[in-house]
Amino acid sequence: MANEEHQGNRPSIVLGLETSCDETAAAVVAREPSGEGRILASIVRSQWEQHRPFGGVVPEIAARAHVECLDVLVREALNGANVGLDDLSAVAATTGPGLIGGLIVGAITGKAIAMARGIPFISVHHLEAHALTVGLTEGIAPPYLLLLVSGGHTQLLIVRGVGDYERLGTTIDDALGEAFDKTAKLLGLGLPGGPAVERMALKGDGSRFKLPRPMAGRPEPHFSFAGLKTAVRRAAEKLAPLSDQDVADISAAFEQAVVDSVSDRCARAMEIAAARLGSDVPLRFVVAGGVAANQRLRASLSELAQARGFSFHVPPANLCGDNAAMIAWAGAERLTRGMVDPLDAPVRPRWPLDANATPAIGAGVKA
């Protein structure tokens, strides 16, 4: 097979494809036999301008946009990495969870390349890719406690190894990124909501509005953001029409409520993780996903980790959101362990990272 030359002491070179939502991405990553990772090229193309008139992601538009540009991005990534298809050890593509149309585009493209070049295809769980990113950026290997905060998921998990995850908590309603987007839309800030709210919050007084801290003090480290979102809407309706300062103050209050709520839930998860991992395991806390780019949240969780005896790790901001470098890296980690997939591997719009987790009441598809 074409990848035989990469066995032994040579690095594995993996092409990654990400098409699960509204970013089209391709990347090439090298994994040394020592476990060290390097990004050789990473291309991300956002679709926000195409979705903006609709106030959110339209699945059909997203899938069509992936089709129109993925082959171009693959070419750009290969050229940027200065490698050809014959240099690849494997192709990895996101096959879930996500929007089914986009997942199909990435999976078919990845499978076609793998079949044509005679190299392994690796089916990558999008959340696993987020979970393992710190291995690429910092060389951090499991086990560790993970907070995964993105547009579609908010979870706390113990990462025990590649393919081995124990979910401690999840959101029972909105994901955190979803709550940011809905708040931004309510306040007329546009999308993507996270950066828009964060920018406006810098100009605001977070103490002006008293907003709830959902789930605070609960023994299970689940999240809830629907009530907080409703409180924001009520505050905005009382003041309508809103001035710029009103919007800034509500944004700041919302962001502070989020930080307080997430910190409380993470503190509880740290207690559980410390007990389950045992005294002989270094305590490490990793934050990943698009919302991990929020600077106020990062600062608060860093302080919390230090106070609880955990080291704190978070990828660079450009690797927190959806990207293909994390997909390629997850593929490389799986390839090293012989975890490759057949060409008929399915796409899965719903795909829990911990299939054995007890369903959280009300969580539904976000379990």
C-alpha cells in the first residue's frame, strides 16, 4: 500500500477534512513516532456571509458550500504542506455529529481519496477531535478532565484515552455556543454570536442586571442555559428600545453569568474527576471547543484550575473553533493505534462521545 513508507521511524502524514457545520476545512498534520505533532498546513473557509441573511446556519446552503470549495481547499492544504497524495499515510474526515449534508460531503471526499491512493480512511468523531487537540498543541496525553464548549455541545468528560471517554455532565437544554448566538441575535449583534457578545461586553457594566446562575450547587455537573437566555430576553424587553449602553451592559451581565455558572459546574467536575482518577495521576484540566476562545471564560477557568490543584490547558484560539487540523490529528492518533475504518463507515448526525453515559433528563440529542 502507498502508506508503507511511513511505517517504522517515519512520521505519519494525515490529511484531515472538516465539514460538520458551517466551516469547510482541510489540513495536513504530521505525527512523529515519538508522538509529537506538527501542523503542516491548515485551511479554514467560513460560510457566515452566506448564512447571515437567514440569522443562522441553513443546512442546505452549508452542504452546497462544502461541495463548491472542499476540493480547492484540499489542493491548497497539500500545496501548503508541500506534500502530494502519494505522501499521505491516511485520510481522516469528520463523520459526526453534525449536519448530515455536510458530513456526507466530507466523508465521500475522504473515502474517494483513500480508495484512489490505497491508504486507510479514518472516521473521526468531531468531539473526539476537540478532545485530543491538546495532544497536538502541547503534547498532553490522557487522562485529563475536559470541558467541551461549542455551538452544539457543552459537556464535561474524563478523557481516559483515545476512544475512551466518561461523560460527567452535559447541557440539559442549550449548548453554550448556542446560548451566545441566541443572545447576540436577541440584542441585534449579529453572528457568530460568541465574539459579538464578547466584544460588546467589554464596554458594559455586568453588575447592572441580576441574572441567574443556572444549576449552581447541584451535585451532578450538568449545565442549563435556557433560563439564563430567557432572563436576558426579559431584561431587554423591559428596556426596549435598547441603547448601545443597554446592549453592552446586558452583554456583560450575560457573559459574567455564563462564567460564574460554568466555573461552578467545572468545580464540581474537578471533585469527581480527582476522586475517580486517583492520587497517582497528574490533575489536568483541558478546555476545548469554539467557546474556549472567550477570554473572560479562559481567565476564570485558569484561576479555578490553579485553586483546585489542576494544571490548565487550552488550544490557541484558531484551533478552538472547527478546523481540520484537529481532525487530521485525531486521525493520526487513531492510525497509530490501528483504529482505521472501512469505506462503508456511516455518517452519524447524532453520535454521543460516551455511549454508555446515563441520559440526562431533558438533554435529548445533546446527551
